[in-house]
Amino acid sequence: MRNHMGIFSKIFGSYSEKEVKRVMPLVEKINSLEDEISKLSDHELREKTAEFKVRVQDRRKFR
């Protein structure tokens, strides 16, 4: 049976490979923000953090 699972993984891909493929667009989007975020001063970054917290709270309200 174990040998058959190897064949299925080769044909359909492993769970890990599928997960990596699924999250890669999000990883790429996050990485694209690096230049913009790294240019922020400490003060601006603190403000941005507060903004993100509000956005997360608002999103939770509408679930």
C-alpha cells in the first residue's frame, strides 16, 4: 500500500506541494510590499501597525 501512495503523490503531488502552491500568491504579494514598508520611519511603521490592527478588528466584526 505504501508503494501505491508514492505513485499517487508523484501523479497528484504531495499535500505539502499543494499547500506551497496554494500560499505562493500570498507570499509573493507580501514580498512585493517589502520595499514600501522598509522605507517607513519607526514612527510611520507604528502608525501603519495601528492601522492594520483596526483593519483586522473591522474584518472580524463582519464575519
